[in-house]
Amino acid sequence: MLVTGASSGIGAATARELASAGAIVGICARRTNMLEAVLADCRESVPECRAWTIDLTELGVLEQFVRDVESELGRIDVLVNNAGGDTERDALSTPWPEIEYTTALNYLSPVRLTRAVLPAMLERKSGQVLTVSSMAARSSTPGEAAYAGAKSAVSAFMEALAAELWDTGVRFHLVYPGLIDLTPGVDGDDAIAETSMGADRIPAPVLARAMRKQLETGDFELYMPHSMRAFSSHRARDIGASVEFMAGLYRSGDLH
């Protein structure tokens, strides 16, 4: 398995969760010191876990990176596209380089990594690609247009790819987190995923456990908290009304 953006937050929690379940996990991120701390935790469960320091926005090196990972791990059965980052600026005030970086990190990078791991998966007729999107892809929030656009794009790409490769044995999964508590060491009862109506911050380990179960069950979509699925469905009935409502919140300053 390869988990990207694993030095903190959702990625770190996911790496620890998968390793605790017995998986040989490869992890990568930009921050070496933090990555090594997560690796140490993973190796307490599975000594064969590995780590690589890499900036995933350097798109030209990703094919070679995948080859290196496959060489050290033997193969990549599961790719978890978790690495990502938000930018909270008005659409017109966001500097263009920031839009390009946000797009590279949240869309182009997971797409290129996925394309790099697929040939071996298709040859084996098995494999899984799990991509962490965002509720911003289902309900674009004013003030984070670049981020919402990139997450929407990666969701659309993975949906199309899942249909194209439906009969190949390779399975795809999308995760739509809402508010997630990324504080190190904070955990919680998994029941919060069922009971929260979206206002509570869900601890990252709760999401990580749900993602592991998603890989086991094969579910295509995971909303966290689960109530966000109904919210997304309700919003889709009248997008114009939702945009008007969000515009009112934005003008009033309630979104800041």
C-alpha cells in the first residue's frame, strides 16, 4: 500500500490504521521529520513499512517514484491519494501561481500517480485506488474556489476512470470529508460518524477506520460524517438555490 500526504492529519491516521491491520504500508510526504515519526509508529505493527520524502507537485518525477516504491515494496496493491491542501482566498484575489499549485497538488498529482500504478494493477487484474476528495467538491464554498475546483476535478476523473475500468478487477473509492479534527493524538468514538449532522469535527482516526472499512467492503463513496451524503443529495436537487444561500452567508461574513 502507498499512502500519500502521510506526515500528519488524515494521511498519518490512515497509515497507522492500515499498518495496525497488518498491511505493509509505504508512506510519503514533504516533511521528513514528521514522516519518520509516523513510520516509527507503523513499524511497531509491521517492520517492513517504508517512507519516502517527496514533493508530489513535481509531476515529472512521479512515474519514477512509483517504480521505486514498487521495487522496494514488491508491488502497490492499494494507492491512497490523500495528499492535498486548501487555499482560502477569494477567487479573483488568489494569485495565479497559488491556483496552479493547488491544482497540481489536489488534482494533477493524484491523477498522475493513479495512471502510474494502474499498468501493474491491470496486469494483475486487481488493485484499489482510494482518493480523498472533500465536501468542497460537492458543495463549493465561497472563499476556496481553487481548492473546490481541484477537488471537484479529481472526483470527476476518478468517477469516469472507475466506469472505464469497471470489468478489470481494479476498484476505485472516493472519500468526502467534512470538518476533520487533525490534532495529533485526538481520537473518538466511531459513533460520531453516524450521529453528527456536520457541525462536529470528526477526529482523523475515526475517518481512517472508516476508510479501512471502505477498502474492505468495496464501497465507492464514503461521506464523513455520514449525514453529508443526504446533504449532498438534497443540495443537488436545486443547485441554484444553494448558490444563492451560500452567497447570502458570504456577504454576511458568516463563512469566515
